[in-house]
Amino acid sequence: MVIKRSLKISLDFGNTGKKEELDLLWEAYQQAMKDFLDRLFSNQDLSEDFLKSYESPLSYRYKQCAKRQAMKIFKCWCRGEKKKNKPELRNPSITVDYRFVEVLESGNSFDFWIKISTLDKGNPILIPARSYNYLNKYFESWDLVKGGRLIKQKDKWFLLLTFQKEAPENRSYGKIIGVDIGYRKLITDSDDNRFGTEIKPLIDNADRKKQFSKGYYKAKEEIKNYINSELKKVVSPEVKIVVLEDLKDLKKGKRGKWSRSINRKFSFWIYSHVLTRISQLCEVAGVQWHKVDPAYTSQKCPECRHTEKGNRRGEWFKCLQCGFEADADHVGALNILSRFTGENIVPQVE
């Protein structure tokens, strides 16, 4: 099995003329994508004869790239449940192979050059780029996949590079841990280890920032960096399986019940990022990870199995039937682990 990761490189060091060439390429490519999607939606094919006759400043090879990308989008749209509206470009990008993008070594103050073919056939542009510590690690120990994906965000150009390497074999040793993902404590595991205990102050700080301001984006980046740092501690060398709660429907049925303030704070919590990052760390370390239904994991007593909403009050759990009490997130992690193993797991309370 091969592991793949995509990392972003800024193309902001390119001069105005080169950025304008990228803009022209972008406009032509996006127009072709829209035309191709409209054609597929109308049950018309994208034959080679059509591509050759399609009027566009794009080269024939670029048209082929746009065709492949449009067909992938259309297939995903066909698998979806809602088909009333036409398929659209929600996150437009230019996916290209080695013929259009190449990373070259640099002999000057920049780390490398990005060679990109544009509308001016036979005259690719060269844009200087700088690396960063996280990217350097991938250049050192992963294989770079030729080609890339050009994206434009807030009028700035970036190149997404893909790296790959063989996945390690799954660990045959170690323990299985249940993991509860929380708002005040980012992670509490079934051994009552706690990670990310400073996440709430960081979220509160971000919540005070003016939305979409520089301080707002800086605070969001600080949260993400903190989460990444803490999650590395969860997937330790002693662990062979991580079990998480599947919170994909966390907001389901909450419309109108949560205040705007709560909704805004949960937007900083970025559960999906936590789940993605843990899965990536597990994949690289050879650790298996599984998701289980989170229903009632915070309300069930791990000792007598009595389940009641009143068992949990804030950060503390106290069973209304047997009197057992412990940290609520720890109880949640134990129940998550129990749901996976099928065994009752009771914490040792001193």
C-alpha cells in the first residue's frame, strides 16, 4: 500500500508578468471545464474529435487534462443524491501531469524553481520558490510524484505537490486505546491521558478576533499548529490501534438550537482536521484506527452500564444508579474503547 500526502508551495515570488500568464491560463482552463461539464450534463460525449475542434487558447494536452478533471467531477456528481442542479466547480483548480509542471533545483537564494507550461506553447515560465521545514522532511524521506495541482486562493497562486512512500506494516504489538475528542480538552484517552488542554483558551482567543482579519487567520493557524503538535503525542510507540468516535453528524438536528456564538466557536474546533490528522499519523506509524458510533458514550456508566442523561454534568460523570464517578471525557473514552472491543472496561479509581 502506498501513502500519499499533498503539500502547498507559494508561487508568490513570481513577477507580475508571470502571474498574469497564470491568470490567463486559469481563465481558459476554467472556461473549458465549465463547457465540458455542461456537455456531460447534456449527455454529450467528450470525444477526441470534439476536443480537437473545441475553440480555446489551451493546447490539446491541456484540453485533455481539463477533460479528465471534468469527467471526475461529473462522476462524483452522478453518485450524489441531489441532481437537480448542474455539477459545478466548487473548488476550481488545474490538475496537471509532468508535462506541464516540474520542480527544478535552484542555484541561487531560492530553494528551487517551478517550471510551468502556460498558453504560450513552447515557452514555459520559471517561478522561484522557497521551502519550509515541514516540506523539507518530505523531500528528504518521501518520493515526489511528478506533476501537481495549481490552485488560486485569495488572488494568490499555489502549487500542490504530492509525495508518496510505501506504508509500513501494521503493528502487531502495543495496546488499543479509546479516544474522546472534546472542546475543553482536545483529547482524553482510555488510560486517562489528556492532550490539548490549552485548546479552549486558543479557541476563545480566536473567537474575539474580527472575522477574516489578519488576527483571525493567525489565530486559526495557531489552533491548527497546536492541534498537530498535541496529536503526535496520542499516536505513541506503545499504541497499535486507536479507536475514535464518529462525530460526522455532530451538528445534525442542532439547527436553531445552538446560538451563533456556539456555532462560531465550533467552527474553530475543526473536528474533521483532528480526525484527518490522527488518521495520517496512524497511517505513517503502522497504527490501525477505527471509528465507532458515539451515541450515549458520555452517558453510560462503565461499571454498571446504566445509561442516563443525568449521569453527566459538565466535565464530571456520576452514575445515578451505582454512584461511580470519574472525569466525563475519560468515561467517554472508556465507552468508545468498550464499543470497539465488546468488553466492559472499568477505570481503576484510586
